[in-house]
Amino acid sequence: MIATGDAVLVLNAGSSSIKFELFEVPDAPPPIPRFAGQMEGIGAAPHFTARDATGTRLADRRWDNGEAPGNHRAALGVIIDWLEGVLAGRRVAAVGHRVVHGGPDLAAPVLVDVAVMERLRDLAPLAPLHQPHNLSGIAAAAERFPGVPQVACFDTAFHRAHAWEADTFALPPEFYDRGIRRYGFHGLSYEYIAHSLAESDPALAAGRVVVAHLGNGASLCAIHNGRSVDSTMGFTALDGVPMGTRCGQIDPGVLLHLMTTEGMDAATVQTLLYGQAGLKGMSGISQDVRDLEASANPRAARALSHFCWRVRREVGALAAALGGIDALVFTAGIGENAAGIRAAVCDGLEFLGIVIDPALNAAHAPEISPPGARTRVLVRQTDEEGMIARHVLGVLQRSENA
């Protein structure tokens, strides 16, 4: 049984990093954030940082010798060793995990057991950059916290109420029945944005909102009355707009050509599409928007121009799916911090009532559209870890009441 004062640990394991956040269980929700940080550069140049809830840096460590953590399990060990020093007697009563793909059936957060793990391993080929590391985080946490409940929260779950028309491919129906359909991703981020809008601006939250989650992974989502209507990502997290190293939407005929004419096998194509494409592949420089904005290389400018073109195109498509648009929300690393990208995306969307105030945009104001604009343009910080912590408490309470 979870009790007031206990701790909930949230882990978000990516391809080369583990983000974590420790929450305190309050008398009444929401959970209270206490400590957060990450281990990045796993397998290359590990860098561990941690901070408290005020943002004060409490740890900053790099390794330059053979003692560096070389895999996710070792990295999680460093994180947990550090957390034990700040828990101050609090018990870790549950661990919540971001899991990218839940497939057609896992449409809500669940307690992890052997059967759930087997189902999630079967989905790993659909999210090769994320799913294996998500699952290794679960296994490592179970080893360090034996008997402590583990809760898996899925990036696909928020999109499971889509209409059939939005989720199907134009294939014979037996393929849909076998799970080959559009799933959508970044659902925990979109769910948090929808939830926070409902708290701060219920009237707007009940309307037609397009959210642009723009980071190293990027997608957009159409939300009406707090529910996902459509998303730019599909069967895998490759679809939609270009990303840091992922291609985004591509004509499937290109893939057939690469394999039949260029002689590339499936593994080589996968490496190209997931790791050698996107902003990094187009620019030949970096996947980091900050590096590209600072570069004088014309390939950098062209990569950013294509990225903004595709995001702008998808805003229009999702507005059509909603039958109109009341607000555009930018979130995630690029969306929250890259004023130039926001301006370039919005330039040309005046027909949707989308205009921005340059001064407000440069200041990263919470609302960057001018007063009285027909369509509001917002900048919001997402909080996937906070959303996971809420889900963990909900799952445990339902389990105790069952």
C-alpha cells in the first residue's frame, strides 16, 4: 500500500539516456516533484546531472576512464545510488516507466508482470530506438527495487480513441486486424498539455487545439475537448515530420527502390531511416537545431527550411481534421525554446488566423499571438514525467480498491 510521504520514481529511458524524476506522494494529488535529472551519453561519454525542485544543481559528474557506466543497467545503478542519498528515509513505493509502444491492446497504464513484458518485447521492432531501452529500464528497476510495483505508461495510449478512418491504412482489412494501423506517439506529452490546458483555460481546452511536440523526436496532434483526434505519427515513430535523425513521412516506393534497385537490405534501410536521415542527414552537420541555426553552411538552412515547411503543412492538415483551429501549442525542446522555428512555422498560416507577435515570441512568452488574434498561439512546457507519476498513483489506487 502506498502512503503519504512515500516516493514514486519515474524513469524515461531513451536510446542513450535515462531521465528520472522523484516525486513525493501527497495527501491529495498531484504528486510533488522533489528531484530530477538524467544520465546522458550512455555508451559513449556518460554525463550525470541532478537538481532539486527549485532547479538547483546537486550533481554534475562525467567519466573519462574505464569506470564509466557502459549500459543502461549500470547507468540506472548510478542514478539509484545517488537517489538513496537524498531519499532521507522515504520509501520508493512504486516506479513508473515511459514505454513508447503499447500496441493495439495496451491502451492505459498497467502494472507490469511477466505477460505484459512479453507483449512489450514483441512490439520492440516497431520502436527500435526506444522500446528495448524502455524495457531494460523496467528490468533494471525491478532488480534494484524487488517487490516494488512497476507501472508502464504508453506513448500510444492517448491516441487509442481515434476514429477508424484516422487509424487505418488503405490495405485489406485483415492487416488492420493484425495490428497494422496508425498508433501515434508522444501521447504522454499531449496528455499533459491537454490536462494542463483544462486546468488553466477550460474553454480553450474544450475547443480545437493542434499541439506541436517538436524535439529530437517530433510530431503533431489534433485534440478536441481534451481527446486525440489524429496524429502525424503512424505505425512507427518514423512517420510524420522530419526529426533529429529520423526521416519522417516517405513514399513507400522509395523503400522498395532502395531494396530492389540500390541493393540495400532491411537492416541497412532501418539504419538509414532511423539514424542517418532527418536534420542530421539533410545537413550533414548535426541533429541539434541550435547548431544548425548557428551554421553558415547552406545545407543547415535547407534542412531547417524543410523541417518548418513540413510542420506548417501538418498544422493545416490537422486543422482540417478538426474542422477548424482555436489554438496552436508549441512544446518540447525545439517548440519551447526555438523562437526562429516557431516564427518560420507560423509564417504562411495567416489563413488559419495564426499570427504571432515577434517580441512575445522572442521572449518565449506563454502566449505569442497578439491580443485578439482569431487563433491563439501558445508555448507550453511539457511534463511527461509528471503525467507518469499521476498515472502511477491512479493505477495503484485502483489496484488497492479492486
